[in-house]
Amino acid sequence: MIVRDAVANLPVDGVVDGIAVREVLPVARVLGPAALSYVAPEAFRPAEAGASTVEQLPASHPELRLLEQAAGREDAGEAALDEITSPVFVVREHGQVVAAAGYRVWPGRTAHIGVLTAPGARGRGLARVTGSATVAHALAAGLLPQRRARPAASRRVAAVPGFEELGSQLSVEIAG
């Protein structure tokens, strides 16, 4: 009730504006805004793996923590690999995991997808390959794949397999 009442007088686009929300709520931390994108089975365009081999690991695998460390706290937090409930689809180079993707099942049969690529391996399509394997797995399980992306590069990666931006999200932690 407190949040709803506080944002009730904001314009629609103000609800996903961190500055506007900070003016009406005691905000400790803000994540976003981010674009929310979804892909329907008929719109999905799988990526070709090319020379990359995609493997599956459990979400608790220690190599994923190493990838998160390499990527840095902000990028790792955005990908939220530590919250994944699906298998994690990975690509290795020289024996190390350099790209990973998986999803967490959310209410309403939504598969919230997280994708992370090591900084030195970015720009070569590895996020598309691991993300595509994740989308295929989610669709086969009867789930609706969802991506949350802030950086323009992440939004472009999401568009390639057919994700369509349908909304925005702003997450806030209330000070208290």
C-alpha cells in the first residue's frame, strides 16, 4: 500500500524512472530501469552454435561462480546466475566457462532468463548461443521465456532470437 500510494500520482513513465521514484519514496537502492522482452514459440529464431559446443551444468557448479567473478559484480548481479533453477547452458574456451545462460521459473509459467559472458569473450555471439539453448529448453518445458535487459548490447542480443520488448521494470529497495 505504501509504495502504491506513493507512486499513484506519477505519470506512467515515471513509475520506471529511478529519479522520479526516489522523489516520492525513501529508496536505498535502485535496479533498472530495464526492458522486459518475451519470445513466443512461433517467433523464436534459434542461433547456430557454429564452432562452439554448448554443455549443460547444474546451477550450483563452482565454475559459474568463477565466471561471475570474471564478469564483475554489476554484470553478475544483472544475470543472476546464482538464482537459476534450470540447467545452465555454457560455452568453454581453453577449459574455462566463458559464457552461460539459464532461467529461473517465475509464477505464471515464465522462464526468467539470465545470460552472462566473460568480458574478454564478448562480441562473438556466445551470449546468443547459450541464450538460444536456454530459450529452446524453456519452450520445450512449456514456459514463456522472458529477458530483462538494461544495456543496449544486451537488448540487441535479446532481439536476435525473436524477443520483443513489451514493458519496463524498475526494482527498488526501500530504506528502512
